[in-house]
Amino acid sequence: MEAIILLAGYGSRLNRQDIPHKALLPFSGGTLLSRHLSCLQELGIERTHLILGHNKEKVESYVRGLQLELPIEFIDNKVYRTTGNTLSMVMGLRQCSGDVLILDGDVLYPRRILIDYVRASGPTSFALTPGEIDDEESSKALLKASGDIHAFITKRHFTEEEKNGFAFGGEAIGFFKLSAVNVNRFVDLYEQHEAEYEKVLWEIPFTEFARDVDLAAWSTTQPGCFEIDTQEEYEHALDYFGRHRDIYG
């Protein structure tokens, strides 16, 4: 299995001038990024693709300085300021030849959750955690009667039709897997709708993808997963991390 970490974004909502990238937010001697890479090394990932954009030289230098025993390739998304993370993901997928694990770079999670997810979930699946159905910002998953994902809803509330027609599966943690076959299918879908998809978040094309491909939902009830977009969210995550250090490894 190969891995892709999405790291191109600017992180303007965080507004931290003291660090070169929000994936380098510190957590007890490490960073979000060092934690991702350490987990991937433990999992024996064959090759990891880091999709860079904002302050790419500093992020690359930081990673090289970690001296991990993990094959890493750096991919430069030169148009990250005007495109969404779907393009970054596809840039990575085009370099992969087998099954792939994709991670958002701005997520904190207990180490065991990612390890268990990769080892126990299906080859095409999304990790979900309990969430608030009325949280407008989060990436919320709607489930079909089969238990597979019907759609992702983000940056808005559910409609009444969505609430009544589908089950609420929780919030997407920010990591998911695609089998080798579905990597090719997704790239094909992207290329058919490139003008539309290059500017959006991955949740939008995956909702279309779910019409023809079974996207399994893998759920955890363990708390402690945080997407970090603002300083307030970082402080909240850091406080939880400090009070529950044992679950983060």
C-alpha cells in the first residue's frame, strides 16, 4: 500500500506566522506531520507521497530532517492557491500503482485509530467518527440502507429530504482508502469533470463516485479526532491531547 498526505493548503484561517505550515503545529515534541509519518512507518507503507504547496521548501526540509525509514516522494502543486484538495489528491493518485491510503494533513487522531483502520477496514472505505448532525462545517456522511456511504455533506446543513431518506453515519475523520481498481476509476471520473472538480474539496467528487462504487463506512467510537483549521481549534485539540496523552501514543 502507498499513502498520500494532502499538505498543499495555505491554512489562512489559522493565521500562525510563527510556523511555516499548519501541519507543523506542535504536539509534545512532535507535530501533526511527524505523527502521520510515524504511523505510516509503523504500518510498513511502501511509499508516501507528500503533496506540497505553501512553504514547500520548508516542509520538505523538515521532513528530510526527521530521517525516517520511510520512502517519501514530494509532489509540488503549483496552483494550490486557486484549486481545491481534490486536485492535490489526484496528483498523488496518478503516481500510485496499488492500493492507496489518503490523509488530510491537518488532522489529529489517536494513533491506534489510524493503525486499526488501515489493518481492519476494506480496501475502499472511509473512516468515520461520531459527529454532530447540525455541525455545518464538518464533513458529514450519509449512509445508504446497505451501510455504505451515499454522500458527503460539508459546509452546509442537511436538507429535510436527506435527513429523512438516509442515516447519519458521523463525521469523516480525514483518512480513507482506495483499492487499486478504484484509484483508476476515480482518476477517470476526475478527468471527465476536471474543470468542475479541480477547485473543490474531495467530498464533492466522492459523492458522485458513490453512485457507482461501494464506499464502505468504517466507524470508531473512540473520541480524540480533531480537524484543525483555526487557532481556537488547535488550542482545543492541544488541551485534549494534554489531558489524554495515553491514547495518542
